[in-house]
Amino acid sequence: MAVLDAVSADIIAELAAVVALAIFARKWTWADLAKAKKDFIARGADIIDEGYYKYKDDKFWVQTADMPRLVLSRKFIPEINNNKMVPDGTLSLTGALKDRLLTKYTDLTHIFESPLHNDVCKIQLTQHLHKLIPGMHEETEYWISQKIGDGCETNAYDVMVTCVVGIISRVYAGTGASRDPEWLKTARDYSISLFAACIALRPYPAFIRGWVAPYMETQKKLKEHLDTAKRQFSPIFAERLRLADAGLIKEEDKPNDMVQWMVDAAKGDDRDPDRLSHNLLFLTVAAIHTSAAGAVHALFDLCGNPEYIEPLREEIRETFEERGITMAAWNQMKRLDSVMKESQRINHPGVLSFNRKVEKPLHLSDGTTIPAGTMVTIPSSSIARDPDIYPNPEKFLGFRFYELRMAKKENAMRYQYTSTGPDSMQFGHGKLACPGRHVVGAVIKDILAEILLKYDVSWPAGTTQRPKNVFSGEHIGPDRSQKIVFTKRVADKTESKTQ
């Protein structure tokens, strides 16, 4: 069984030796460890649920598909996000990503030597998002017209990921990127190739990975994607850097895109055009398939619960009429925001979140000391479906969060799609919460609003209920083979103003 044990304060000193503990103290063999990893791939969600309810106010070890992790209960979330209780440098998102993405072998070492990509998303992207909305919406209209047109029965995931890749590429570098077929394919496929490379390398002992990696097909794919990114963006970065260094561009004349923000923020070695292109490519990992999956989940939930569609259309029509295509409009669509958050609650992007590597000993309030080197995580999917937190948790209640927001004035910000907290960990929590979550929310909201105004959505003939999600280890996703029927609607007077 992959759930190893509850971790009590009197034995916590042995945490750093978890693998040795599993193999020797519990008399596990390497074959047992391989079996546990395989078991987690097949039953990860069930295993985490089992541990969550068995050790709800404690912690437990779990052998995941890649490494052992210490799963902390919800009660520890406030203190591990408290700077006074857990000083800076104690928990590291970067350290966790470096271990999980095998950066030494996937050519990502220099990406994590700098906070550039994270800082640009957290600061410039968030600050300038309202200026990007018109262009993002133009891209949404373009790709939906290309993929759906006057209506059709088609693969839902393909439509959504095509739209998302186009919109995100528009944010990166305008229509030059968002309409370039070679770049769009790379942006769509890079994260898949990256995770495939990690999966292929993990069975090999660390000391021989460096020998086998260069000969693996997955590594060749990563190099192809990087070469494409360099061809597309390195000349653009070089020219923008030249203009900046020569003082030939005024602040008000600078393009409002990710390329320019990275040029403005880059220092030292980060100012190399090829390195900047690699940073830009890496940003697709978090942006593309997460957003596409979220949009597909929401569409599936609306097809399964069509009573929500007309109230959403009414909200969208009224908001566009009042606010136009603006960030203020997206913020005002509280019912649509609620549907998105409820869909995300039931259909978590993963079983676990808030994966952090302990860089310095972590002292918890119950007397536990977690040693450096430990990987900690939170069972976010189990929390989101806990009946003590969310009544009737398995039922899709599209306006659940709208009603919570409207119940009390202090709830107005707490239950938004992008809000985080101990009960809502989809985007992590605290100062290291996903910095791109606001653009993800805007992208999904834009796509859903456009589709709901222009099309009726329904299951194809023969499909009577929502397809089951696909589980693999800690990952949860929609059924990528499922089709949806998009039927063109006759636009009313208000809708025509947005088209």
C-alpha cells in the first residue's frame, strides 16, 4: 500500500531517511518500491483520499509515482504560509520543481537559476492584464470561428487547447506568434514532451541518467521544441534588447507583451536572447493544458447541467452591454466565475498541490520538526470534496460560490475563481500561489462567454452523462476523446454588439 504511515512527533527525526525507512525498517525491497509507484499511478486519488480521512488532522507519507512525499493536513496550511512561523527560504517551490522535472537532464537548470519567469508573471502580467483583454478576445473570436464556425460536432479538448494556445501566444508576442503554425504546435506539445521525458528517465538510477538521456527520443523532442522557440523569438528578443540598450524606444511606445516585459526585467545572463526564448517556452508548461482542461471541464459540466446556461447568457449579455470587452466585465460576471470555480473544485487539476521542498528544518506547531530534503504536499482534491467543508460535495452546484460571495460582504473576494485559501488550494496558496492564475481565469472566462453567446452546447447522440475524468497518479484530466455538439445560435440584438 502506498500510504506508509502517520507521522508522529516522536519519530519525525527519521523523515529524511524515508526511502531507507521504507526499504529497511519496513523490510521493503526495490521491487516493493516499484510496485508502490505503479499502485499510485493506478490508484493515486483513492490512496490520497484514504490517507486524508485516516490522518485528517495529522500527516502521512505516500510513495508517489516519482518520489515519497509527506502529506500535510489542512490544519497546517495557515502556519506554513506564515512568515514568522516559517521564515523565507524554508520551503521552496523551485527546489520541488527542480527535483520533479529532473532539470539537470531536461535542459532546465538555468531556467531555475533565475526568478525571471516567475517574477514577470507575478508582477507585469498581472499589472497589465486589463490592457490585454481586447486582444485576447480578438484571438478567442478568431480561433473559435476557425474550429467551430457555423456549428459542428467536434472534439472538445482540441477546440479548447487550440483557442488557449492562440490566446496565450497573443499575450506572449502578438499575432506574429499567435498565427504561426510551427510555434503553435511547439507551444501545444512542449509540456507533453517535458513530462514524457521525466517519465522516461525516472526508472534509471540517477548516476546513469546523464549517459542515457542524450539518446532518448523524448530528449530529441525537447531540443526540437527549444530550437523552434529560438527561431521564433530570439531575433525578436535581440532587437528589443538593442532598442532598449540604445535608448531608442520610449516607455509609451513599448509593445505590451511578455517579450517586452522579459526584456525590461532581465538582468545579467538572463539578457541572452536564446535564454529569454527558453524562458518563454517554459512558461507554456503552466499556461496551456491547465487552462484548456479547465475550459473543457466547465463545458462538460454545463452540458450535464444545462439549467445553468441561460442564466449565464443573461449575465454575459448584460455585462457586455454595460462594460464592453474589458477586465471590469470579467470581474462582474460572478455567476460565470462561480461555475468555473465549482467545476474546478469537483474536477481538480491534480490530487496534490502546494508541492514544496524543505530547504531548512521546518518546525510545526505540534512539535514536529521536518528535516531538510523532505518533499511536502497538500491533499487539495480531498479537501475540495470534504463534506465537512463543502456540503453535498459530489454534486455540481454551479452557483455555490456565487451564493457564498453574496451571503456576506467579507466573502466578496474570498470565493472568486482565482482566490486561494486552506479550503481552495487549486492554485496553491500564499505568496507562492500560481502567479499566472489571473490570466488563466480571464482566458477560460473569455472562451466560455464567447461560446455561450454564439452556440448551444450539448452531448452528441448516445451520450447521456458527463464522461468520467481520467486519473493517472496525481494527475486528473477530462476525457480528451469526448465530443460536444456546438449549434450556432441566432444572435439577439445585444449579442450582436459583442461580435
